Amino acid sequence: FSDPASNLGLEDIIRKALMGNMEEKQE
Amino acid sequence: NRMHLVCPMNTSPYVDPQKSGHSIWEEFSMSFTPAVREVVEFAKRIPGFKDLSQHDQVSLLKAGTFEVLVVRFTSLFNVKERTVTFLSGRKYSVEALRSMGAGDLLNSMFDFTEKLQALNLSEEEMSLFTAVVLVSADRSGLENVNSVEALQETLIRALRSLITKNHPNEIAIFTKLLLKLPDLRSLNNMHSEQLLAFKVHP
């Protein structure tokens, strides 16, 4: 159980919350 | 048949025994999601964080969100009254939570809170310390350790400078703060074990 964040959905929440930032960076 | 979920990132520690483990998790997830989003927004405001690779931004947040939340929500733990305030605003005593199954993690959270609150940090100091907690180059899965390390060093220097300026006669505060980092790792590990227990026995 090395990655509870992925297993329990935290990663998904983080990625979605970061999305705006990431899109800015890609532009 | 889990009856309690003793995490203050929840509206209440009581769980409807008729609900499935999946729906309990869904509800819990909806409760803590806004707090996680706030951590991400906080991270975005750390100068230099957005310059890290997307992969490393996600890795740092995955590994450090719980620790950031512990620091941000120490106010939920009332050390004098020995109570914990849940998201609904309702307070529960340590004894009540213990009877619901809370164990070592709860005690450790109180110990950590008491020590951190004793330092009487300003909002600015707390915010910079939280940034240091999040930007740690020894988190697993980082692809560009050097970049994270450089940002970490910059933040630690800024924290030391701020503490020295605000507490010229108490430079030990800076050392005490750095010693909180392994405490937070330990809390994080204990919390992961609780999450595992939740997953195996929801």
C-alpha cells in the first residue's frame, strides 16, 4: 500500500484541481 | 459494518451502517475534496511551484496533501478541551472518539498540534512552513529531484530568514519547526495505515 493517494482517488482530485495551471503551462 | 469514520474532514464521525463501503467513501470524498482543492490552490501560489514539471507537482501534492492539511487544520484540535471539531462544526471529545475506535493517530495529532501551537507562529510563518512541508525533495516518484531540491532550499532559507527577523532571540524556533517535518511523516504513515484499514474493511 505504497500509494494511498492513487488508490483512494486523491490523485484524481489533485490532477483536476491542477488542470487550469497545467493548461496555462502548456500554452 | 463500519459505524464510525473518525476523521474531522467529515461532517460527522457516525456512518450509516446500511450504506455500502463505496457510498461511504463517496460521501467522505465529497467532504474532503474542497480542502484538497485548497491545498492545490495554495501550492500554485508558492513561488516556483508552477515551474516544476507537471509530474512532480502531482507527486508532491499526492505525497504531501495530508501533511499540509494537518498543519492547516490544527485549529480543529482543541488541546485544552481535548475536543475535535468536525466539518459540520460539531465538537467531539477525545473520549467519545476513542470509544468510536480512534487510536494512536488521534493522540499523535494532539501531541503535534500542542507542540506546533506552542510556537505561536504568525500566519505568514505558518504559510511558509506549510510550503516547506509540501516541497520536499525526498518524496517518492519525483523525476527532477534537483529542481525540487533547489526550490526546497529556497523556501527553507526564506523560512529561516523570516523566523530570525520575527524572533531574534528565539532562533531555536526554526530548528523546532524543521523537527516537525519527521513528525508529520510519521503522522502521514499512520494515516495511510488507517486508509488501508478503511479500504480493506470499509
